[in-house]
Amino acid sequence: MIGTAIQRSSATDVIDHLMSAAFRSQQAALTDLAQHTGLLWRCFCTQINKLHLQACERCEKPRRWTEDDTPENYGPLLEDLREALAEWFDDRPKLRRPAAIGFRVTTEWDDGPAWATWDTTAYFTDSPNGQEYPEDFERSSVAHALAELDDFAQPQTHETLRVVVPPPFATGPAAATAEQPTRA
């Protein structure tokens, strides 16, 4: 895949270069595609913002869903889950890439509560409450990473887990520091 050769820090530069070379009708399509894949983000006020911005250029409200919400200190296990989510969305470019994914606890297994791979919530920067995510992460690296979290600390039935999904072309611990968001 060509996209994996692009460095995360240059994603904004690539979009800028494509936009300057495109006709107006193509710019609209590029903007839609970049937002769909997570290379641009839309604020609740509808302003499209570049990936590196932590606050909206128009209304100056903070970007949504930039932090995890976890019941335990999972450390490297959480980074494994983040990498698995990035891989999931990198392999499915036709799915809109969320800013974060929320997991619920299931009690359907014999060995007690566990993080469910289905019935998840996708959080987009322009959605205040998230949306039901239709895909099931069963039999994927995401499911494996969730099982590792379960083994580390079995979740309680009232807990939820929300994990920030890295932008395209960024995985691993370096992804968090490769392009730190800045205020507009």
C-alpha cells in the first residue's frame, strides 16, 4: 500500500500539496476523503481542521476525543490495542476513521467479564456522544489485544474503555509523539 510510506509528520504537507495542485471541484473531494480517513478533522461547528491542530481554527473549541478513558493503568497493553486499532482502520480505508473507539464489558463468557469485540462506539471529532460501530473486531489483532487487557485486569461490568485511534500512517509508541497537536 502506498500510504504506509508516507511519514505521519508529512501528512499535512501532502494534503496541502494535493490541494494546491487540484481544481476547485477536486479540492472538495480531497477534503472529504482526507476527513474520512482521519487526515483532517471536523469540529462540531463544521470547520475542517488540519491534523496537528488541538483546537478549532474557527470557534477555538478543543478537539474532541484526544484522550483515552480507561479504568486501569494498562501501560504497554493499551499501546498494543491502539496499534491494533490503527492497523484495523489502515486495512479498511473505506470505513470512516474515528478519533476513538469505546468498548463495553460483556458477561457472556464463562470465565467472567471481558471487553466485548462487538457493540462498540465510534467517537468522531464532530459527534458529541459517539455512534454505534457496526463492525465486530472478533478474530482480529484488536480482539487479541482486548484479551490481553482482560488477562491483566478483568474489567468490572460498569466500566467502559475508550481508546484514541491514531491517525493514518502512524503506529507504535512513536505515534503519540510524532506530531503533537498544537493550539490554533
